[in-house]
Amino acid sequence: MVELCLGPLLRYADSSCATVWVETSRPCVAEVRCSNGAGGTAPTFQVAGHHYALVTVTGLEPGTAPSYEVFLDDTPVWPLPDSGLPASVIRVRAPDDPVRITFGSCRWAAPPADGKDPVGADALDSLAGRLASDPDAQRPDVLLLLGDQVYADETSEATRGWLATRRDLQEPPGSQVADYEEYCRLYHESWLDPEIRWLLSTVPSFMIFDDHDIVDDWNTSAAWLADMRTTNWWQQRLLSGLMSYWVHQHLGNLSPAELADDPTYAAVRATPDGTDAVRALAEKADADPASVRFSYRRDVGRVRVAMVDSRAARVLQEDRRSMLDPGTADWLREQVLADVGAYDHLLIGTSLPWLLPHLVHDAEAWDAALCAGERGQRWARFGERLRRAADLEHWAAFPRSFADLADLIAEVGSRPDAPATVCVLSGDVHHAYVAQASWRSDGPSLPVVQLTCSPVHNSVPLSMRLGFRFGWSAPARLLGQVLERHGRCSRPPVRWRKKGGPWFGNQLMTLTMRGRAARLRLERTGADTSLRTVDVRSLTSG
């Protein structure tokens, strides 16, 4: 009998349709049946011996929240019997409802319920527990996961034991994952947690990768990539990581109309085995990153979310170094400026923070100047070593891209039909903070804020906590100015001030937007594993 191996994950959702992703034990027809008569079916497709389906559910109506079941070849497989969790629902916003978006990044898979958690309670587990126990609790309209959904380079003890049954861990890449099958193990470990599985089945999710989905510091520099390509394991890791990302995360980010136009999705559905088609996409993304776009846009009510790939889309050559290839940069500009008056809030999702603690920003800009040869080849070699050792590869390490994003935000924010807020949502740095930008000249008057929230389930050593705190201080700014002068760095077009944080621990931020008003809530897991409010603030005067 066919079995449900992973999922269901509720992914795309709008006022009339949604998509539900599943993995099954063998080829079959997956069906979603809603309590109000809505539903849909889809045959599975195969990649590397695994079977998946993405079911488009139609017939939904605004202001409703029908429960749903999943059938495989007419056999009911979800909800699981005796799970003790509420029914999964597809909640469709009414037009006047506020928009709630909960976001964070960096989630190690939580250990089994009877295991000790060395980094504290998983914030997603805590959110699931609250929603499951209180039917009246405010639930997000979207769960936005900003990278490091799996850790390919930092595996758990259980996964390391499983890997040892497949190959010799003394040979590279050791206890890191090596191929598609091993990536599938990571997704199962992360998404089969009962509470997480239920949460992802009932709250729509947007996702984007960051470095640990592939390897720490992925695409730091051209020299880094050249070194990785000399190893005997990198190519398989990269292709497997991109393939598994496309299957497990990227497909669900797309609307049904975008899926219908996706040539790779059409190819995998048209053949008994779609492995070659997905591998060809990964090879294309590796050989010519500009030819494959993982960035995407979603509008939720009058909130526009532009999710930007700030890893695979990089241009790494020092003379052309950019966070986004020209095509992705043009795409972002188009998404931000299209029908500006049609949205009240603009959210730019990028796994890496745009605005960092001042000393960190200045150090990255200084290092980028050294690597570009501003102080000669000896300093350039030192800069490359420092860039890798200290992870100096955020937006500040791509100065032209940093300034271009500032210019784009200023342009949209200065229009007469400008949105009420522009928020840059990020993770990666294993702490949370709020920073507000202001322009040195000709800047927008609306609030422009960097909202950084990380980790969902991870940790940061004390030394880094102290460093991040110091990075915002007045002495740190003076030190940063010294670095800027040495690197002959151009002054950034924006200033910014820390308005909240830094906060440490496993945490989530939620933006609630009603009309042109926006409020932010930061919640952190406590000793009893529940989420506790740490900070609440209005981002607007409304």
C-alpha cells in the first residue's frame, strides 16, 4: 500500500487556490479533499528514486478555513490516526483581514522528544504548540523561512550514524551530506517532527536557501569557489543541494500559473523519471547562475513580498563583484516598481542582512576594498584569507550592490504612491535586531527598517554575542572609520541606527499589517518551551 513519507506541506495560497506538497512511497495519484468541497489531484513525479506530488487545490473562498484530508490512490493518509493534533486547514484571508507574516531563519532539526536539546527549545515547535493548543490563537497568514532550513555541513548525531552505514566518514566530505539521498534524510529529519509537520501542513510557507543549505560560506568569493571545485566531492554536493532545494522548497514557492510555465516542472511530469531534468537545471545554475532564477514575488493582500536569492545569484569575479547578477537585479527592480500604488507595505526578503552592526559593515566594506586590490596584492591576499575566516560576505561585502539596493528603496519610497513601509527581512547572524535607515540626501520619508531574526533553533557563542553588541557602540564606529579610510571606501548612501536589540536565543518575528499600519512582535522561547514576547513596536504612526 502506498504511504505518505513526508508532508503534507501547505505552500502557495491565495484567495481561491493553494498548493499542497507531499512525498509518497511509490507512484500514485495524490488528492486533497477539503471539508467545503474544494480540492484537487495530481500524479506523482519521480526524482532520484523518490516520489513527489504538488496538488493544486481549487474552489477556495475568502474568509473560510476548511479542513482537509490527503488521499493517495483513494486511501486516506492524512491526518494521521491518533495524532492528537487539530485538523489541518487551508485558511483563506478575507479582504479586510490584517496580514500576519512570521519569519526567521537558521533551524537545526530538533532532537526527538525524549532527547536533550543542547540549544534550547525550537521556536517553530513552540509556535506549533501554541496554535495546536489554542484554536483562537492568532495564526500567521505566512511562515517565511529565510534560509538554512537544513544544515548540510553540520549533521546531527543520528544522521552521522546513518551516514556511517552508507560510506566511510573518514573520506571527504566526512560527516557532511554528499548526495541527493543524504539531503532527503535531512529534510525527513527536519520536517517529520510531529509538531513541525502539523504546522507546515496548516500555515502557508515561503522559503529561500542560505549557505548551510549547501555549505558554510557558499559563494563567498571567486577564489573560494575555485578552491571548492578542486575537491572530489563539491560538484556532487552542489548539484544534489540545488536539486533537493528545487524539489523540497522552490516548487512550493511558485503559483499554479508559474508552475504551468516552468519548463523543468513540465519535464519532470512528462517522464517516468525526472532526475535528469532536475539535474540539468542544477548544472545550468552552476555553470551560468544568471540563467536560473530562484527569486520570486508573492502578494498577500496589499503586502508585497520580494524574496531575493542572495547566494546562487552572486557575481563573484572581483572586477564585477555583485550580490545579484544583472538579470536578478533587473527582476527585483521590476517587482518593486510594478504597480507601486497596489501595495501598502514592501517586504524584501534576503537571507543576509542589508544593514549590519556598524563595525561589521565597515569591516566588510574595508575587506572588499582590500580584495579588489585597493591596497595592492599583498593586502588583497590578506583580505581573502580574512574574508573566509570571518565570514565577511554580507551585502556590505558587495558595496555596489549595497548602494544599488539603497537607491532602489529610495526610488520607490520617494514616489507619490509610495508604500507606508519598506522592511528588509533577514536572518543568518544568529541574533535579532531592528535598525532604521535614513538617507544622506534625497531619501524617502517613510520608515525603512532592517528586521533581522535568527536563529529559529541554533546557538551563538558568547564571544560572538559580545562582538555583535560591541559592533553597535560608539567606539566601534570610530574603529570602523579607521578601516574605511585605510580601504579608501566610498561612504554608503544611507545611515542607520539600531532601534532594538540585539536579542539572542531561539526566536521568531511577526509583522502584522492592517491598512497602512504595521506592528512588529519579537517572541523568544522560554525555559518552559513556550514563546514569550520580548518586544512589540509600531513601525508606523498608524
